[in-house]
Amino acid sequence: MGNVGQSEDREDGLWAAPGVWPSFANPLLMLFLRHWAERRAIDGKPTTVMPRAAIDPSILRACLPDVWLFQYLRDEDRFVCTLAGERVNDAWGQSLIGKTPQQFMKPESAAIAQDIYRRIVLTPALHVSHRRIAPAGRHEKGAERLVVPLSDGQGQPYGIFGLSLYHFDPVTEAAHEPYVGNDVTYYACDALPEQSP
């Protein structure tokens, strides 16, 4: 997968040091990360990005209510949701399947999401964030998120696959205060360790 924007993107202070994996206390985030890391191969040959076809729902069973997947339609430069777990749909107040971010996010949030998603799939890079989401017409929520790039069977950009853990109420948000800011870290796939986390 390409080097699109790597030189300028890695100058913005959002990038982790090379040779490290993200670390999570939450077991679901670690399961999701390990699954992606251990399946980075096409036809038995190591790659920097996991192919879409390598996702194994039986391994990710505990994560399924919290996962989502957007296919990148490169010719149209847009992302379309092809998978969304029930807690993801609950967080946004609607089913996301078949929708673009512009159809369920506020316009300013959708523009930011488009840039983030493009960076993840085209660099390629992992995205770790503790942010607030702002569904159109609904209250903001805190979310802890890991988003990984996916390739197609030939190693070309396919889309993004994410796990989002939402904090729906003030009590939960207060208990997770470090996780509801707007901090973001990217991990360049070509700089990740060969060994799985």
C-alpha cells in the first residue's frame, strides 16, 4: 500500500514512535488489535495491512456489537459503511449500513472523519483515539476507538475497520474521563513491529 502523504503527515505531531504497538487496558481493544496484526498476509506472504477477507468473526465474537467497517470508493473519494454492530448503531441513533459519514454526522464532523479515514487507508496507519462523537440531532458521547486499514486481495486499499467503545451517560463518562477528550495517535503500518502485540 502506498506512501500517500507520509512525509508531510508524519510531521504533524500525531504519530507514535516507530517500532511500537498501541497498548490498551481494555481486553476488547487488545483482541481486535491482535486479530488485525496476526492476519497481515496475502497468500501466506507477510504484508503491512490485513486483507478484508482475513477478518474472522468467530475470533472477534466479543467485539462484534462494537465494530464497524467502511469501504473506500477511491474513484468517488468516499467511504460507505458495510458493517455496523448494534452498539455502534445505537450510538448514532440509526443503522449506518449503506451510509456515508455525511449522512449521519454533522457536516463539520463528517469532513473531519473523511480526512481521518483517508489518512488511515492511504498512508496506511492505525488510528487510536479518545474522542467525542456528535451524531446529527443527538447528544455527544465519549468514544475510545481503534481503527485499522484493510486491503483487498491484491494488497490495494480496501477500507477501514474499527472498534468503538462508547460512553453513553454522564456517570459512565465521568468514570472514563481520560477517554473522552480529543486525543489521537497514528501508528504507521510500515513502522510497526513484525511481532504481534
